[in-house]
Amino acid sequence: MVNEAILDCVTWKGALDGIYTSKSAYLWILDLEDVDSQSSSWRWVRKMKIPQKLCFFIWLLCHSAIPTNVLRVQRHCALSNMCGHCNLEPEFVLHCLRDCHKVHAVWDSFGADNFAWFWLENNIVKWIQKGINDIGTRFITIIWWIWRARCDECISLQVITTQMVMHWASMMASDIDKCYGVSAVSVKQVRWVSWVFPISNVTVLNVDESSLGNTGSAGFGGLLRQQHGEWICGFAGHYGISNNIHMELLAIFHGLELAWSRGFREVECRSDCLEALALVQGIMNNFYAYASLIACIKDVTSRDWHVTFVHTLREGNQCADYMAKKGALMDSSLEVFDTSPAGLCSLLIADAMGTSFPRI
């Protein structure tokens, strides 16, 4: 996207702000060498205030290095890679700790269904990080004792019940918190979040992005709603390979253009990306990677209308998230929807009813 206000200039492509630093150069070199991006971020493991054996255990899990049957077959230490508990699926790490039906009872007892991501996240590192961030020490001790119980059953044929696992995990978590003075990760209080109804005569524009990785195959989307949550129209589009911030900015731009074209002059634009909101409201940086796009957004907002930008939490932005995910799967660069997609209806109704969703 080109904007005449942004003159051609030399920028540093190793950082979005276009400014060279030694840190950005180092990260750029790592990216050129195709170094695993996770390898530079393992500091979070050793910084946890838990016993070192648990830190090492978490590190092994993140590298799929615990001796599950899948790994043992790869190393010619076993004949079958099937799960020793259920004998229904290969024993990958996530199957061993979460997906095996014999382990389900442990997580059901804990109340894992209260966490929307719990059963959906299939990346082992992200699953563990979310567990630690949202649940804390208890999550770590539960997966530790699930693994201990699995090993005891396989090696010594000793059956450990769900109640025993939960009891030992609870006792261990309590001891860790007492020993270190604080939880390994502070367990956040549950906060309930809903879509916020605007003041009268204000049209709400919710926008979001979706990318499979950062960078990865990306899309954007959003929707316009009336005061009580009634659907007006929506939009979605697919861009190709890009990053989160680029897609968020595209969502803001196309959403504002759609609102203007439909004749709305009091618009509240809501995004769950603080960085994007800071860029469109802050001082212009002509070196920024997407300076032309930001300038175009500023041009749109400078028209004869009133636009406000508001940060929303992702739990209050689920309809826009649905549209963004739809955009990521489309072939079209931009499509406008006058009728809401069938899969979005339940989320629209939930927002219109003021339904709250838990944010830990």
C-alpha cells in the first residue's frame, strides 16, 4: 500500500520500526540461519521458581525428549509406539499427558474444561506455556505426577488412581509455594469479560487478525454492529505470508473504509492489539515497515467524522476473531459480508445478551 506522504528512504529490514540496533541484527542473523525461535526464549523455563528437576522436566517436554513409546521406537528401544495405557494411539507427549482417555479423568477432576485453550492447543510448547501462565504451579505438578504414574504403571505395574495423582500434585504444589514464598507463576484471578455495549448512535467496529505463525499464512477480518450488538456487515480477507501487526493494521484500515462507505460517522474501532492502536494514534515514524499503511489509516480518520480507538480483550473480540480466521482460509484479498456467516451466529447472540467469558 502506497501513501504519497511517505517518501522513499533507506530502512533497516531487520526490525519493524526500520531502525538498526545490535539486538535486531543478532535476531536477524539467527533467522537467516534458521535457528529454532524457541531456542532463544528458554529463559522462562529456568526462571520459574520451582525445583530444578521440574525445570528440567519442562525443558524435556518442550523438546519432546521424555521417553514416550514414540521416542523409544525411534531409538530402537521398543517394538510399538502405541500408548501403554489405552493402546489406541501413538504415545506422543501430548497424548501421554492430556489426550489419553485414562488421563482425562485427572483433568476432568481438576476442571480443565474451564480453560478454552486446554483441549484445542496442539503445540506442546504453547500448551505448557499457557498452562503455566493461566494455572501456575498446580499445572506443573499435575503433569509431573501424570508422568510419574505412567512410568510406575509401565515399569513396576503399580496402578495409581486419579485421586492419588491429584492428592500428590496438590501436596507438591503447596510445598513448592511454601518453599519459594510465591507461586511458580502467580495464579491470576478469574476475570469475566464480555462485549461492551456502546453509547447510543455509535457504531462499533471490531477488528482482528489471524496468522498461522508469526510470520505465516495470514488473514484479517472484522464486523460493524449497532448499539445493542445487531449485525450490520462484516469483512474478511486473505493476504498471504505476513505477520500479526501487519494484518491488524490491514483490518483497521479496511474496517474504517467500510464504515465510511456505509455512511457511519460516529465509529468506535476496537482491537485487542495494543501495538497496532499505539501505531495508528501515535507520532508517525516514516521508517516503520508499514508506514504507508499507517499513514493511510491516519488519512481515513482525518475525514469529516468521529473515530475513536479502544483496546478490548480477546474474550470481548471473539466475533472479529472468527472473521479473521475465516479470512485466513479464503482465497479473496477482501470480501464484504452483508449477511453474517452461519458459524458466527452463536457468538453474535452471546455478545448481544452480554454473555461473559472467563479470562484467567
